[in-house]
Amino acid sequence: MTWPEVKDYLGKSNIAFVPVGSTEQHGLHLPVDNDWWTANEIAKRTSDRVSAKNISVVITHPVAYGVSPHHMVFPGTIALRIQTFIDVIKDVCLSLNKHGFRKIVIFNGHGGNDAALIVAVTELKEQIAGDVYILNWWDLVIDEIKKTCDPPFFHACETETSIAYALDQRVDRSKLKGEIPQLKPTFVKYDFLAGGPRVHAANPPMNKLSSTGSVGHPSKATKEKGEKMLSTVVDRAAEFVLEIAKD
Amino acid sequence: MTWPEVKDYLGKSNIAFVPVGSTEQHGLHLPVDNDWWTANEIAKRTSDRVSAKNISVVITHPVAYGVSPHHMVFPGTIALRIQTFIDVIKDVCLSLNKHGFRKIVIFNGHGGNDAALIVAVTELKEQIAGDVYILNWWDLVIDEIKKTCDPPFFHACETETSIAYALDQRVDRSKLKGEIPQLKPTFVKYDFLAGGPRVHAANPPMNKLSSTGSVGHPSKATKEKGEKMLSTVVDRAAEFVLEIAKD
Amino acid sequence: MTWPEVKDYLGKSNIAFVPVGSTEQHGLHLPVDNDWWTANEIAKRTSDRVSAKNISVVITHPVAYGVSPHHMVFPGTIALRIQTFIDVIKDVCLSLNKHGFRKIVIFNGHGGNDAALIVAVTELKEQIAGDVYILNWWDLVIDEIKKTCDPPFFHACETETSIAYALDQRVDRSKLKGEIPQLKPTFVKYDFLAGGPRVHAANPPMNKLSSTGSVGHPSKATKEKGEKMLSTVVDRAAEFVLEIAKD
Amino acid sequence: MTWPEVKDYLGKSNIAFVPVGSTEQHGLHLPVDNDWWTANEIAKRTSDRVSAKNISVVITHPVAYGVSPHHMVFPGTIALRIQTFIDVIKDVCLSLNKHGFRKIVIFNGHGGNDAALIVAVTELKEQIAGDVYILNWWDLVIDEIKKTCDPPFFHACETETSIAYALDQRVDRSKLKGEIPQLKPTFVKYDFLAGGPRVHAANPPMNKLSSTGSVGHPSKATKEKGEKMLSTVVDRAAEFVLEIAKD
Amino acid sequence: MTWPEVKDYLGKSNIAFVPVGSTEQHGLHLPVDNDWWTANEIAKRTSDRVSAKNISVVITHPVAYGVSPHHMVFPGTIALRIQTFIDVIKDVCLSLNKHGFRKIVIFNGHGGNDAALIVAVTELKEQIAGDVYILNWWDLVIDEIKKTCDPPFFHACETETSIAYALDQRVDRSKLKGEIPQLKPTFVKYDFLAGGPRVHAANPPMNKLSSTGSVGHPSKATKEKGEKMLSTVVDRAAEFVLEIAKD
Amino acid sequence: MTWPEVKDYLGKSNIAFVPVGSTEQHGLHLPVDNDWWTANEIAKRTSDRVSAKNISVVITHPVAYGVSPHHMVFPGTIALRIQTFIDVIKDVCLSLNKHGFRKIVIFNGHGGNDAALIVAVTELKEQIAGDVYILNWWDLVIDEIKKTCDPPFFHACETETSIAYALDQRVDRSKLKGEIPQLKPTFVKYDFLAGGPRVHAANPPMNKLSSTGSVGHPSKATKEKGEKMLSTVVDRAAEFVLEIAKD
């Protein structure tokens, strides 16, 4: 887009999507860019859906680097320090806001970014005229994931791989090897959807969780499972965007 | 304790508890120090329990100030900038670790500290010889909270007030007035235990959620409910500590 | 206090006390929390005294961690980086000021915090509407200390131990062992009240000054000496607070 | 690429390309992503060329946001604070280096990034085992630019637009309107290739230089001019890479 | 000096002097560079004295900018933020130390720098192999100042002006006008040598202390008084340097 | 100058000169303070020249420490971290601007400061009411340098030494030994005036470029060459200052 085109958009809409992910190992079978790529694809599908309802949005270039220190034991990972990542998110949102985007939706594809994103939007709250939302695609379909896939839901797992199939991501089907961590203490769980009781800790280097880098059951992934979950993600993301478009 | 007493402890144990909370408004009925005070009481009860099993722990003075910018609209709140809070947590843990405490359990009493604590322990991971755990008391009893209290579980609510009763915290029983936020968009939920689909955002100033500062149903709180939940919290916290004591 | 109680206070008074100290070794005979505990006790006694003159003040929870890198050679010390400590002081004062406290008195119990506190209040000067004062209890009674105790006045010494007796602090009377540093160069003095000529330097690790961690003559300490000095501290602190209450 | 694929690369090569640009207004006729897009295309063409000589390189995802505060007066610009940009560059290079990439070539497409890149690589010098190079494409063809295009060479100008044509970038040919700044003092020049005598200053908001955002003569741009310059850029970039591949 | 000359020095000596001051208003009668200039002159005289005893020292270029926010109300003051000043001191000392200077003496001429210098040397303590000393010239002659001049000793006062005369500093003798601050509360004292009881606070803007910028009695200053005090300063500074030269 | 004298200046002029350089090795023959000293001398001569045209300027004390990490391998170098240097420049300019200096000219004498100065003035752009210019003396006379001296123009070379002669700097004529670096890759050039094609990189430790620390041909330097170049520098600097004095 040229700047006059962005200006035209701003005449119709003040919603921007910011896809955010990471560049980090994703097991033997998924590319290192999987997380930002997934977020970007979901953002685009959501944009298409709401534009059918006459809601225009602008999608920024994805933030491709995230919080991945625990993945650095595998080559290909590019990790930002957490403070750098927070600063990038804040600067991007502040720039958008300065131009008039008052509803900014961060489409996040990487669980490891969560805490840093919350810090970023909390700090932005007092600096911005408008709202910044964090949309983790999995938080929209926890029910579907539980119905569709076996636990754990963690990294390069059945769910993530199924979504990759559904998005036509490149998947090396000959290397679908995940592992289930056997780490102590048992209160610390390597599954985003595990119920309590639980205690939190920093992730250990990922090779302590899985020698392939994949945690879970990627070999059970199918395109059908992915499409089912993806479809609900986009339905609900669009529903959300239509809701904020009304204010 | 004197330093020779700390030294003696280190001969027997390398576990330290760090109670963490906030100083922030807690509705008309609870004191501003409720969160760190609750965390500290739970830490002490857990220590008593495990010491009956011959496991010694040291409890530091509580970190009484936390992440509470959204509560600043009510007098009495004292909020650290997020980075300051992260630095305090890191410095306390680094000091403990330098003396030989290799298992540090942060007993957290304030939901608003969560993301910052995760950032802190992630950054500590590469600086510390040992492990730092974040123990949010509610994460140990999500099942009990759901069985015992009405939603939302958020701030100065039925659950938090029941726990306060059980701990003999000072409660102004004449002012048990909570409110249920009616904010849009509906995807953003002011209930830590709400299921999905959900989208995250920074908390708005708390007076937009509730004119009293309390969200939920504090008037339904009872000492019995509190004791039931508290008892499970301490059981499970002790179980966790006994597990890490074994390595 | 609940937030409505703080609000009531603010209707009558705009004075807040912030007790500040450290968590650091205090020789064989005093607890590691001695400095913040002392500051807190003096703040409370001063509050009682001025409230008899109808001046209300609010006392915050003490800042229990301070600038103590040189004490880290003894277990039990928890040291903040200097910048972290400055940030905590600033954030606490800014929060208080935002609610309307325009006269903030930091009751400091730890000499090692001095320089950092001056940096903090200098930086606050341009950010705050009101005044922040640093009240080191010993600066109120230099004359009394000189009359009552033998030099050096430094750390876990005769003066500090006498004050501890007077405040009913826990003191291990069987271990009152201090040492007098014999370090070169002689121009650098380990006595806050030593006259000139003198040159300043960072403190060396405390075990180079004293193998017990106590510098001076703690065995000469008595409750009577402590009560005499303490009484003057509180008299003068109250006189100061009554003076600032008038503007 | 998956992590095993990156690992394979590292068996053959320790060269990585990092395309860097900006997201900023580029006049009425070029997209806001022109600078990182250009850098990325040149990196890819250079990679193709050297791989014909059996030299493998890895190209990272481009750093799409740069130093563009002066462009913020036009919508669509997303500017990082300079320190944020420096931190991103450093974190990306440190991650690459940790995996074994010892020769990192930053393909820069945005003149405004220059100073910050030099700061970044200077700071990296003491942290990295290897070398980081900054390759500004125009610095490879100053002679060709002078021969081919009219001055000034500055922003969305004849040169940049010609290169865009050559790379099949989207160009709005109906809006090729540049302006020549008439600002004082004359010693400050808005032309990267202007000879001396000259004095430097921060760029003013770009709308003071040109109401369209384009400085120079974009209407004189042609694909042929672009191809000629581009061809030399790639020739020389490849020559450089082949040289560093030898050590 | 050329670098081979510095190298020669390092063969004989590992002592460096770093003169530090400020650029700030000094009343109607003294130049804004008075503090660093004074420190530099005293450093030179001390160097001369010890070189007569065969002790060589290197004197760095003075750090001419310091901590002077309260003087900014008068033109000509150039103030560093406190953190900037601390960083400069640390970087200068770290550079000296890297070359082998293990005994670094900061000759400080500005009282406002004190706290920041203590922070700097405390932080340096863990980064440097050697010792950094802070030599405030007045701390060497408190007894002489009290005998020679009338209080207050504060800024552009009788003492500072007498020293200026003795050093042949430019003094505008027609404008020797100081004032004595009449600020409340009385516990806060604008006299470095005032005894207790006292409470500390950030300095207010200097024009609240004195309309001329000079606090005290500059008109009572004489060259004789200055020479007497200066002579003792240099005697004792030299004695100190000779002592540290021995280790 | 006293503050009333600065005030008088501000009545006539709002131009300030800030000489900036470094303290770093300059080969066997030039002193370590050469760069700031040169900048300061040129600033003074420019001031004299424009004052003859009734334009008054104030010259600050020079910033004597700069960006010189690569020179630290030679004793006598004192290097600031880049961020420290940027902060100093910003604080000095902000102070000047606060007093009313709206046209600030940084006379820079050290090439290594360039990038950091550009970062500083870019960040200042949004904080300052007025303009900050960077005047590198060599950028005023590139044509003259090329006509007068042999390449490379880099460090303690023919040009720099000639200017030193012309300014009556102390030069050790018995040690005029420069070297020409033979480093790979050839695209990285150690000559500020070298034409393209070129690629940039951080400077290596200077002893890899030259064992004496001098790069180029200092033995060809003469006072006449220096005077010729210096005269043009001052002519053009004065012309520039007269131009900005007009607005």
C-alpha cells in the first residue's frame, strides 16, 4: 500500500491487525517461521471474512521475531530479548495509533510471547488513545482443540501441525516425531490446556523436553482436524472484530 | 533471623519462599495490603506443613508492591512500573541464589503480577543455578473455586473475600459491595476462570469495572468456603514443595 | 486500611511516612531485617507522637530491601541493584503523590541507602508536586550518639544495638562480637561520624571489615543508652513533622 | 526451513544475509514496504548468484521496521525508536552467531537506518565471534547512480523508483510526483551523493521536504535504468560475498 | 600525552587523577566552570607535590559537566541527567582500569555530584580491579573552613570564593553578592557543614535560595583565607596519595 | 563566563558551539586529546571570524570523551560506551536549548563519533525547539583534502597531522610513522574519502590496522598543507554560521 491508500483506509476504518509470532525451531517437520506465518494467515482470513461484512482492516507486516530463548538450543531459532520484543510491539502500536488506528488487534501465533504481550499492552494503556487486543488463536478454540486433538497442546504438536496442514504450510510428513516430556516436578505442566493444580516455571531448554523439538503427537495431525479448528478460529475472530467495529 | 541462622538453614535446605503481592485497593471491605498479606499467610502455612515432614524453608519478607496501574484511580494503591517490579523479583532471586538457595518458590497473591513474573523468571533462567517457581494460589484450586463460589473470580470477589475470612484478615463486613462489569467487547472477560473463546486486553481503570473497586459477589463470601479452599491450597502447595525437596 | 479509609485520611492530612531499610547481615547478634524494622518502629512512634497533636499521617508498608552489595558475602543478605532501589523509591513516592500526599517523609534505617535516596529525591523533584524528605534517624541525634557511645558508628555497633534493645528487637546477647577495621588507606573511614580529613570509597566486602559482620562495640550496648537516643530521635522527628504540617 | 535444514546449511556455510529496511511512506507511487522489500530482493538475487558458485547462504526474514521518525507525518509509516531498532539488529545477529553464523551481511535498503546500524555493529564487535557487514545497496553503485540518474538521490526518487521497476515492485505510474526541497541552510543537503562542503542535521518532518513524500525526479525513472544499476549491485554484492567466503 | 608516553607512565605508576566538577551558575561573580576548574587546579597542585616525592600520576581531562538540575534556572548551566553522569564516571574509570590504572582518585569540585559519585564507585566496585576514591576537597579541610570562614558553606560562598582567589580564578569583584536562604522547614539546611539535627531533601531551584545564585558571604572572601585553606587541601591530598602509592 | 554574561549573550545571539572529540591514541606522534582539541580550536577560529561580522556565539567546554572502543588496545584511550556518549550530547544540547540557544553547532573532530551524533540529533529533533547541526571539519574540505594529501584519510594521517601543525598542536616529529592496512575483505575501506563500491563494518582493534596506531602518511604532513586546509575549513564554517544566523 502507498501512503495515500493507507489514508483512504483510515477514512473508512480505524482497525489494524498486527500478526506476531516467532522464528524458532518447530520440530523436524515444521519450518522455523511457522508461528508468525500462521498468525499472518489467520489475520488475512479474518480480514477477508469481515470485509465481506463491509469492515475494512489494515494488516501490518508480521513481527517475525519473538520470545524464544528456550528454543535457542536448536539452530534456526532467532530470539529477541524480552525487552526488545516489548519495545517492538509498543513502537508498532504507537505508530499505528498516531495515524488514527484506535483498535489494534495483535494476532499472536506463539505461546511464548504471551506474557511479554501483556506487559506491552499494559504499558501502552496509558500511552495510547484506543485499545490494543491480544488474540491468541488457540484461546478462541480451546473447546475445539480439546474435542479434536490429544493432549498435550504445546509446541509443533498435533494441533499446531493440523492447523499447518489446513493453511497449506510446508510440512515434512516424513518426520512427524514428537515426544512427551517426563520432567519433574509434576506440578509444572508442558500443556497450555492442562487443568490445575499447577505451578509455573520458565521453560527449560527445549531439548530437555523433546529431542526433536516437537512436544506432543504431530503424527496424529490431519488436514481435516486443522480445517475444523481453523474454521472456528476465523469465525470467532471475525465475530470479535465485528463487535469492536461497532463502537 | 541472623546470618548464622540463615547459614544453618542452608546446611539443611536450599528452598526459599518469596511471598509477592501488591498494595492496591480491594473494594470497600478489604485492606490495600490484602494480596501480599494473603500470599505471606499461605507461605507460612505451607512452611509449617512441610516442616512437619522435616523440610525446612526460609520465607523472605514479602514483596509488598506490585503491578497495579489500573487500580491507581483509587487512593491507597501503590503501583510499581512493570520494569521496576521485574527488577525487584530478579534481584531478590539472584541474591537468594548467590547464597545457595536453588529452589525458589514465589507465592504470588496478585493476578496482575502474573505476566511480569513470567518475564522475570524467563530472564532469570539464564542467570541462575537452580529453579524459580511461580505459585499463584488460585492455580492450585481452580476446581475448588468453581465448585465453591459463583463467578466471576476477579478482584475482592467472593473467593478472595472467603480466603480473607479464613486467614482472619480484617474485613469490613458492613461494606461487601461488588459489581459485575458490563464492558464491551464481550470477548474480553473479567474473570480469571472464564473459559474461551476469549481475547486479552489491558485492564481499564478499575472504576470502569466497579464503582466500589470490587468485582464479583463478596457478600456471598463465608469463612467456611474460605477454609475449604485454603485447606486445599495448602495441601497442594505442600505436596509441590515436598516434590521439589526430593531432587 | 481500605481505600475509603485512605481517602478519609487524605481529607485531613497530606503527610505519608515511607519506612526504608535493608535485608542484610547484622553481625552475629541482630536479625537481617534490622534496618527496615528499626525505621518502621521509629516511624510508628513518630506517628503516635504527632497524632497526639492532631496530625494524622499514613505509614506505608516498609521497603525492606536496599543497597547492600558489600554485605552479600554473608548469607541472608538480599541486595537490590542500586537502580532497582532508586526505581522502587520513585514509584512508591509517585504513587503516593498521585493520590494527594504532598509531604512524603522517608524514614531511612540503612546508611548504605543514603546516596541512592538522594539520587531518587533529586530525580523526583521535577516529577512531583510536593516535597520528599529523607530522615536518617542518626542524623537527628549525632550529638547524642557522640555523647552516649564509643566510635565507630557504623554497622551492628554499640549505637545500633542499643537502639535495637530499646525497640525490643530480638538480640542474641550471647554473640555480641564486633571488630574494628584495620584497613588502609587511613583517609577512608568506617565511621559515619568520623570527622575529616577524609576520602570516600565504595565499601569493601564486609568480611574484610569484620569477620562477624559487626563493626564497633556491640557488647557495650545497653537498653538505657538506646532509650535515651531513641527518645531524642522521636522528639526531633515529631518536631520536624509538626513543622512541615504547618505549611 | 526446518531446524535440521538450517543445521545442514551450517555444515556447508557460515554466511547469513539479514535484509533490513523500513515501513514508511514512499511518495504517492511506491508502497510503504519498499525499502525492506528491495533489500530482500537484492539479497535473494545475490544468494542465487553466489550459489551458482557453490556458496550457500541463509537469508533471514527481513527486518521490516526501521528508523523513520521523520516520515511519521505521512500515514502508513511504522517507526521504531532508534534504540529498539538497534536492539533488534543486535538480537538477530547474536542469535545467528550463537548457531555458528560467523559472517553476517546486513542488506540495508533504508538510508535512515545507516547510523543506527553502525552503532549496532560497533556494539556487536565485542560480543560476537565473527563479522557483521552493512551492505547499503547504493554504496555499491554510487558511480552508476551518478551516471544514470539526476540528483538528488534521496527518497522515492528516480534511482529508487527505477530499481523498483527493475524488481517488479508495484509502482503507481499515475502518481510519479517528486519535489526538490528548498530548505535553508544550504549546507545541509538532501542528497546522499551530494559532494561537500556539507553539514549534517536531523531530517525535518518529510512534508517540509516534499508534499508528496517523494524527493527527486521519480517521473524520470525507467525499468532500463533500474536494471542497469541493479545488475551492478548484484554483481558487486556477489563479488563481496565470494571474497568473504574464502577466509 | 601520546600513547607511548602514557605507556611509560604506566611502567612507573598506576595512579590516575580524574578532576570532576560541573558547569553551572556560580553567582554574579564566579564563572560557570568554577567547579571543574577548581578540581583540576587542585589535582595539578597535588600532582606537583607528590612528583617531588617521586610519585608520578596521570591527570585526565576534567569531566566538566555534572549534576546541576537545581541550577538550570540560571543561564549558562549545563546539567547532565544523573544517570548520564554516573555512566560517564564509570566509563572513564573502566577505561583507565583496563590500561592498568588501579588507583583512581576522583578530584571532585561540586557538592551536587556527591551522591551520584558514590553510586558510581559502588557499582564500579564489582567491575574493576583496583580502587576508586572520591576526594571532595572540602572534606579534607572541614576544620580549616570552620576556623576561617563564616557559615554557610554552600555555593559561591566565602570559602569557594576565597579558594577561587587563591587559584587566580577570574572573579568579578564588583558583584560579590550572596544571600542566606530563609526556607522552611528549618531541619533542611543549606550548609554542607551544618551540624544536626537535620533532614535531607532535594535542592529547590537555586533562585529560591538566592536571587544572585550565590549562597553565603562571598564579600568576606580573601586571597589569604583561600591560600590558607588551599595549602591544607593540597598537603592532605598529597599525604593521601603518598599513602595509596605505597601498597 | 558568569551567568549574567551568558544572559547578555542570549540577548544578542542564540547560537552555541559544542566542540566534541575523543581521548584516544593518535599514533606515536600526536597527543591523545587531539580530536577534541582540534574541534575546539576550529570552533574558536570560527567564532572569531563570525564575530568580526557582528555575530556572537558561545562556545561550551569541549566534550573530550567519545566513541573509541577500537582504540582501547592502546594505552591512554578513554572510551565512552556509545549510549553514554549519546546521552551526554543530548543532555548538553537540551540544557543549552532550555536557556534559549536555538541553533547549536556541534564541531566534531572524531570520525568515530559520526553515527552516534546522528542518532543523538535524530532523537533530539522531537525534544528541542530549534536545530542541532553536526559539523565534521573534514566534510567541509573533502575537495581540499583530496587535492592536498595522499589517501587514506583515516587516523593520525597526513591530513590530520597537517592540521595539527597548522593549529600549533604538539607533534612529536621524530615519530611520524603510519601504516596502510592490508585487511580483507577489500570492500571494507579504511579511508573516509574512498569512493565506492564499499561495504561497512565495525572497526577492528586499531593495532590490526597499524602497529603504531597511525593509518596513512603522517610523515608527508606539513604546516603549509595544514594551513591551506584549515583556512578553507574556517572560511566555510563561518559561511555556514553566518547563514544560520540570518533566520
